[in-house]
Amino acid sequence: KPRLLVCAPSNAAIDNIILKIMQDGFIDGQGRRYNPSMIRVGVGQGNSVRDVSLENKVDSIFFEYGDIQQLQDSIIGYKSELSRISQEIASLRLRVNAIQTASPYPLSIDWEIRIDEENFDKMRKAYFVNHKEKITTYEVPNPPEPDQTHSKPSSMPEYRAYVSRIVKLVENYFSVKSHLERCNLVKSSHDIGANQFDIRMSLELHVLNSAHLVTTTLGSAGNRTLEATDRFEVILLDEAAQSAEPA
């Protein structure tokens, strides 16, 4: 997902945008609804959007990881979860590759490529199912006739299901990784005795870089933390005609 910066001239306009996104969410390429990770920068936000404010997010991190023992336990837990997710992604990628390379050419639509889960760890092979003739085989079927409808391995139901699971796991991986990085920031601040202001600046920067959608007024768009963030792929300026040129 690209990182978006959404600006408007007034706090009320920004809050209205946030409330609408909270209410309706976004629609992805498959027509499914989802809610993006979102941060509100600047003062003046209403109570209804305070949960996504940058200040509130950072306060929550300080509160959550205030206990050193709990912080260390969280770091261990996040590392373990990242290892588990990585192993699952690697396992699914082997299956995706097995389906993708099972046939050097598209197959007749009567055929489907599947993974032999029972023996996959030993054989690393896919097998072929013919729904019309009710047969299965490990041998690659003959190429389809020129007038036959055919499908690529990448369009097979199991292939698409595996890829969909990988996408969700990758998103989960980066979410857990983000939590781990925040833990490490707080831990390192304890280790080196950094002051509260420096820790807060580091956490604000990390939260902003982790968000898919950052919203702010034009007046707050040039603050120091936003200036230091990673580059935004898209900038959306709402009510542009109502803005003064310097803003």
C-alpha cells in the first residue's frame, strides 16, 4: 500500500475526513473493505478522532512498555512471532513455486493443479486433477487443443489461495516488526538513559513511517517530525481552493 499524506486547511476538515474513513474504510482491488493504519498530526483534533492522533499513539506506547520486564517479554514474543511467520511464508512459497512450475504450458480448463499436502515435505511436487474424467495423476497432462479453453498455473484455485495467505502473512510480519522496532526504541532509551524528548521524537518518527495514511492541516504539515519522515508516494490536498498560497 502506498503511503499517503492528506492535508486540508482546517482541523474540522481533517477530522471529517478521518471520521468518514473510520466509518466506511477503503475498498481493495478484490472489492473487500479494509481500514488503513492512520495517524492524525497536529493539535485541535476532536475527541472522536483522538484515538488516531500522533500524540495519543506515542503516549500509548510509553504506557504499554513502561514496565522493563514486560518490555523484555514483549521483545522475546515479537521475535518468536516473526520467526514463526517467516517459516510459514517460506513453506507457502514452496507450494506456490511447485504449482507454478508443475506444467511448462497452460492446461485445459478440465485440469487443476493441486499440492499433495500429505507427501509435500518429501516430494515437493504438485499433482493434476481432471474434473471431467475424475482422475488424478503426477504426470503432466498433454497441452490443450488450439480451440480448448485453457488456464495458467497461476490462475489455479490453490495457487491463488496460497498467494492470498502469503500477502496477509507479509502484512502481519511488517505489523509485528513495527511493534518490535518500537520496543527496541524504548529499550535502547532505557539502556543509554536518553531523555524523554529524544525518545518521543524517535517514536513519533517511527509511528509516522509505519502508517499508510497521515492526515494533518496545512499549518502542521511542515513541522519537524513530518519533515523527517520517509517520502510519501501520494499527497492529497482537500479544499485546495480555500487555502492561502503560503499555506
